[in-house]
Amino acid sequence: MALGGRATATKTAAVRAAVVSRAEVSATALGAAARDVVAPFLSRLRVRIRDDIRVWSRVSVAGIGGPALQITIMHRLLVHKRRWISDDRFFHALSYCIAMPGPETQQLAIYIGWLSNRMIGGIIAGGLFILPGILCMMALSFGFVTGANSQIGQAIFFGVKPAILAIMTEAIVRFGRHVLHGRWMVGLAALAFAAAFLRLPFPLIVCAAAVLGLFAALAGLPGFRGAVRAAKDEFGIAGRGGGSALPDHTRPGKVEFVRSLLVWLALWLAPPIALLAVLGPASVYAQISLLFSKVALMAIGGDYAVIAYAAQQVVDSYHWVTNREMQEGIAMGEMVPGTIMIVTQFLGFIAAYRDAGALPPLVAGVLGGLLATWATFAPCFLWIFVVAPFIENFRDNSLLDGPLRAVTAAAVGMIVNLSVWFGIRTLFHTVGAVHYGWLSFDLPSIASLDLPSLALFAAAAIAVLRFRFTAIATLAASCAIGMILLFFGLTTS
């Protein structure tokens, strides 16, 4: 009996050892298989992240000269050179970004980054798109409060503002050629310009354009209803998916929708809510957070539409800056890389600098500028990460094609309007407001025409339109001319 028991125990131990050995072998094989799968994925992810950082750094640094120029740069680099996205998908995304609140260039960058490399790609694209502009605008804000009223500062602005106007003109021409297809779309852009010039609300202009675009598409008007090419993208999904089928992360999902909504909504609203609770509504920091959160939510129609809405608020409602300071802020926004919407950082800086309280004015200015930047740009990530999956799935809806094309055409008109607002304040010393019933518009005094500024604008326009000078070269030359005119005593204040 004892020998039999020992034999049985020995067999049982042998069986257990064999099972354990097979389990260990299986676990080793499974681990090796997992490494074979995970390691290449992580390697590809690292390569993509490095690629994203290189590309979006280049897009940001090259994007000096306003949203139309930045859209053109993204289109040339990402569609034609890198082949990350097709032409059809690029302009479809642009139309949606214009129709959503906030700066369309920033949102377009986040959208393409998300499309090509999930949320991490969107964060890299959106972050790098504005980071150089944040640093440059902060430096310019320091320079503005310490030397803008000096002779050198005025000479620089005297030379730069006409060049900015020329760059804006060239960018509008280039952008318009891409998106205005036929006389009906040109007419809609002209109507949008007239409405914006008469100071009708920007959301009203965008909504009216969308309705007109729907009826134009139903009527079959040229330019408003094109063939949808969702299944025939020339380059596939972002050039990285190897085909035209939508990747899994671009398909709407309830879990992803709720998670993105809660995370980015909390990130956006936490600072203004905390400042309002701690400091109260009279604090300039709470006002900055709340105002630019409202700007990010209410301003529909792209970068310049947001700028126009922000200008209306900070000049007419809050009186933080004057019309001239707003104009100089726009000039600085055109001089730095990335979206012109970074001018909101300048506005927050000036507001806090002039109401610093117990803080040193420059420290208060930095805090105010960063608060304005966060309140303006954090919602861009919210809109894209929450809405983008639905955008991709609406590409096959031909009835949406007309409204989106119409919104894009209206955005051209609103860009022209801000260029006109900037231009008449650059070329004329006196600009008055004309009121006719519930309509109002700006009217310059012809006698106050600034001939040196007009000559600088003409020279800069010839340089960028005829001889294809870059924005950086044109701005540098204009600064030099402004300094020369200062030396000879020919500048005007």
C-alpha cells in the first residue's frame, strides 16, 4: 500500500510538473508573440510621433502671414508633398472647421493630426501649431508695453502695417482661388462681406450662408454641389493607412464621445470656474477667462471672424484697448508663427497689465496672456475630438456639401471684411462710424489719407503678388523702410 501510494504521488507530481512546464512554455510563447506584435506597434508609433513633431513644427514656423497663407501651406505640405490627406478630405474638413466656433486653422491642424495619428497626433499638431506663436507674442507683448510708444516702436509699426495689409490681400486672393468655384460662390462671398461690413452678427452670417448653400445645392447651382469622392481618395487616409477605408478611431463611439466630452470640457472650464469662485466676477483674471471662453464659443466663421468678435468686445464693451492698439495687436498677430488668433494673448496681457492689483504689472500681464490663450484654444481640442468622428461619417452626405461650401465662401467674405477694417485704419488717419438705422459701418476721411503708408502698401503688394516675396522677407523689408523713414524724419504718428 505504501509503495502504491508513493508511486501514485510520484505520477501526480510528474503530471503537475509536465503541466507547469507546458504552461511556462505557453506563457513564454505567448509573451514572445505579444512582444512580436507590441514592439513593432510601439516602434511605428514612435516613428509617427517623431514625424508629426517634424511636420507640425515646420507648418507652424512657416505660417507667418495670416490664416489664408497657413491654410495654403498646410494644403501644399500635407496634401501634395507629404500626402497625408486627400484634397477632397482637406477642404471638407476645412469647411467644418470654419462652421465650428473658434480659429479654423488651429482646428484644421488638430483635425488632420487626429485623422493621421489618433488623439496623440491631434494634441501634437494643435500644440506645436500655437507654441511658437505663444512664445513670440509674449515677447512682443513685453516689447509693446515697454517701447511701443517710442520712436523706434512707432517706426516699426509704420513700416509693418502696410506690409501686413499686402500679405493679407495676397493670402485672400490665393485662398479665394481654392474655395470659390463659380460666380455664385463669389457672389455669396460678396454678400457675406457686405453683411460683415455692416456689422451684422457673424453667427447670423454663417447660418444664413449655410441655408443659402442648401437651397443652392438643391437647385443644382454650379459650385455648390460636387461629386463626393469619399471612396476614391487619391492618397487614402492621411497617407498612412494604405487605403481609403476609414480607420477604427475615426468611427463614432459612445464611450469615446463621452470620455472626450468630459475630459476636454473639464480642462477648458476649470480655470474660469475656479477664478470666478476664488476671485469673484470683478477680478480682471476672471473676466479674461470668461470673455475669451465666450469668444471661443460664440465666434463662428474662422480666425478673422473670431478676431473681429474679440475686437468688438475688448474695445467697445470692456475698454481694455483702443482701436489703434487693437490694430497694432492684429499686426503683431500677423508677424508671429501660427494662427493670428494668438492676438487674444496680447489682449489678455494688456488687460491684466493695466489692472495688476498686488502683482507686478509684467507678471500680471503674463498670467493674463496665458489665461486668454488657454480660454481661446482649449475648446479647439474639444470641438475636434468630440465632433471629428461624425465629420468623417458625414462626408457621403451630398446635401451637406452645399451648406459647407457656402460657409467656406462666406468665410472668404468675412476675411475680406477684417482686411478692410485693418486697411482703412492703416491708410487713413481719421475713420468715423456711420449709423443708418440699425446698420453701421466705418467710413474713412479721404483728406486723412496717409500717402507714405499707401506707397508702402503698393510696394509690398507688388512684392508679394508680382514677385512672390515671402511674408518674412516682406515684413523685414518693411521694418527696414520704417526705420529709414524714421531716420529722415518722414514717419507720421
